[in-house]
Amino acid sequence: MPSVKSRREEYAEATRRALLDAGADLFAERGYAATSIEDVVREARVTRGALYHHFRSKQDLFEAVFEEVELGIVEKVVAAVAAQADPWSQALAGIDAYLDLCLEPRTQELALRQAPIALGWARWREIEERHALGLIRAQVEALVDAGLIRRRSTGMLSGILFGALIEAALAIGAATDRPRARREAGEILHTLTQALR
């Protein structure tokens, strides 16, 4: 029998959702440092106590927002990969989907600009790795299994490709002409990937 949520559970979920949405909007618009807890609770139309019931701190709220952004990125990359028929096309589609997402202002602001500031470089990198590295490793293994690239240390190769993608994303975010930077990053990453064949 499916469980029926109590009104209290529904209210708690709605409150948490309002806080996440308000936090995402404000962090993307004003930045992490310029957004206060008071700004978030006012935007979410909840009390300060409600925020602290769900999140320990502003940083904890930001981390939850960032996790949602990362999950959204993973979903879109997985969909782009799944739309392709062979492992090589899947690998290139995954690269392109990720780089395209780096052009989205909200993703760029929250994932590439604010997250390292709000969470610190080490925690930001840890979350990025948790979400992206598994996808990259699976794609590398698919390429090896299909005989498209030489068998080598999957872990090291995946880590190097992950690092290249992160650096490309940061370069796109810092560029004055982001579409051009995205095109250049795509060309370079396609060339690097081709060299593995």
C-alpha cells in the first residue's frame, strides 16, 4: 500500500523546496557572499527557525543547492549520451553536453563561480568528482571494452579527462566571449579524445 504523507511532512517538504528555490535564485543573482540568511528566509517566506530546521547554515543550504545543480547536469549529460548508438559518439556527446551546460548562466554562476567560493576548493572538487567522475569512468570503460581505445589505467585516464573538463568549464566561465571559448574547448577536447584512439 503506498504511503500517504502527513500534512506535516508535506509542509516540511514544501518549506525545504521554497528555501532551495529562494537560495538558488539569490545565490545566482547576488552571489554567495552578498546573500544573507535573512534574504533567503524573506524570499522563501519562512522563518529563520524553519531554515535552521532544514539546514545547519547558509553554507549547508548552498551545498544542497549545488548538489541539485550537479544532479541536473548529470541528468542532461546522461540523456545526451543515451541518445547516441555507439560508445565513441556517446563520449563526444557527453563532452559536448557538459560544455553546452557551462554556457547556461545559472549553471555557470552556481557551479563554476559561487561553489568554489561558498564551499572551498576541496569540497567543491569533491562534489564535482562524486557526480562527474563515475560518468567519465563508465564512458572510458565502454570505449576500452569496444576496442576503441587502448587498455590503460582507467582510474588515471578518467581523472585526467575529468581535470580537462573542469579546466575547460572554468575557462568558459571566465571568458569574455563564452560561446567562442566553448567552441575552442570543444575542439581541443575532441582532439585530445581522438588522440586516445
